[in-house]
Amino acid sequence: MSWLPLLAYFFGGFFLANAVPHAVSGMMGRPFQSPFAKPPGEGLSSSTINVLWSFFNIIIGYLLVCRVGDFQLRDTADIVAFGAGAFLISLFSARHFGRFNGGHATKLS
């Protein structure tokens, strides 16, 4: 098997997982960090921008997972590549955005 589809599935998982917080924040009418804010990735973007950014991520994720290679849910390599991309962007987002949204608090209120 070629490594190119696995790389596409990795980045597909990355983009699809990245769509989630932007879609949720946007649909709730809340601002959230995006690449279009000032400063990029730190400032807040409007809920509308976040919905648009989410759908862009969904389109790219779809193209990478469903249009490159032959992604199979029962193929362990495909799922591991996809899951690794989703996990890594999720972990990065938790660490990065936790600084701005109180996600690093260690005490329960």
C-alpha cells in the first residue's frame, strides 16, 4: 500500500476534527479563535466566520478522506492514520486554546 493515501487520511482526520469547535462555537453564536482573527489563532472571530471556517475544514477533510485512495473503516491502517490526525489536532487545540478559554485550570469550582 502506498503511504500517500495514509497521509491524506491523517490530514483528513486533522481537518475534520478541527471543524468541530468552530462549528459548535459558531452555531452557539459565540466568538472563537480562528486564523482570521487578529492576532491569528489568538484573537476572536465572529460566530459567522467560525461557521464558514468549519465548513471549509469539512470540505477539505471530505476530499482527503473520501476522494483520495479507498478509505475503509475496517482497515486498521486507514483508521490509525485518520485517528492520529484527529487526535493530534485535538491535543494541540486543547493546549493552545486552553490558554485563552480557561482550559488549563486545575481546580474544580
